[in-house]
Amino acid sequence: MNYLAHLFLSGKNDGIIVGNILEDFISGHIEHPKNAYIPEDIKLGLKMHRMIDTFTDSHAVLKESKALFYPINGKYASIVMDVLYDHFLQKNWENYSSEEFDSFRKRIYESIRYQEDIQPENMKKLVNSMIEHDWLKNYIEIWGLEKAFNNLNKRINKPEVDLIKSLSIFEKNYDFLDLNFKEFFPELLNASRTFLKENHLNG
């Protein structure tokens, strides 16, 4: 899943929220001594991020969705689906949350400032850009998806990779992908709530 889903599934604990973003900047074992500087609540966020990714990557419904994008995106089909499922989460927001989307966004933008002193510089840049350009509301729009894919193209930095091409497939198969999301996401939501409960965290 992409940023919106990870942040939504994190609940309301600031450490979990930050950890779900920080995981993109951490490699190897979470409990490795090199990560001793990371507070325990943020480590739980790292673990939750990996749980979400493992659950998502192994789910049969997601594999059906990804299959549409393999011919043009290859191994990057998973990244495409991460972004597109953020679109469907925003589209179907009221099915999964009693919190208004605008209130959620504002809360998250405050939470991701938590423990800024331990955030690596590239994460700080991402967080600042996310807040300044209000990323979380843009996934509902085609231009927002195009912008997200363009940013990912720059990070991948391979001339033969253009994730923007996936948008034509997305539009042609919109209803199918929407139905797949509605089948998949409640299961991921339940798994995430179980994680939070087992770790004695509210949210």
C-alpha cells in the first residue's frame, strides 16, 4: 500500500504513524543495533508497515489486480497498485472510517512531525512536501495519480519505465479494480486493527 493507506491503517498513535513512513528509509532487521536510536513506538510502526506489505503482497485479490499491469509495468506492477489502491481508499472513505477525510488529513500532517529529530533528512523532505502540497487529497484525481507516478518514475530512474502508462489500463478496468479493492481492503483493515490491539495501542 502507498502513503494514504499506511497512514490510515496506523490508527492514532504518533509513533506508529511515523514508523509507517520511516520504514521506507530503514533496511535490515528492525532490532539491529544500528536502529537503537529509534523509540519503541516508532519501531512498532516499522513492524506494522512490514506486516501490511506482507499481507498485501500475498493476497490473491491483489495478485488479480496486478496481473493487469504486468505487461507494461513488469515488476513495478506492485508499485502501481500501491498508488491506485490509495485512490480507491479515498473514493470509498466513508465505508471504512467515521472520521471526516479533511479531519484525518489535518491530524496526520500534525502527527508526521513527531520525533523529527530522529527522522533522516530525505524523510524530512518527503514529509515537508507531503504537507506543503497536500498529497493525501490528490489520489482521488487523475492528475494526482499522474503526479505520483511521475515522482516514482524519477526515483526509479530507468528510461524504459513509465508508470504513467498504467493510467489507461486503470481507466479501462476501473470497476473491476474498485470491486477488487472492496473485497481486499476490509481484510487488511481487520489485520491492522488486530496488530494495534495486540500491541496495546489505541486507534
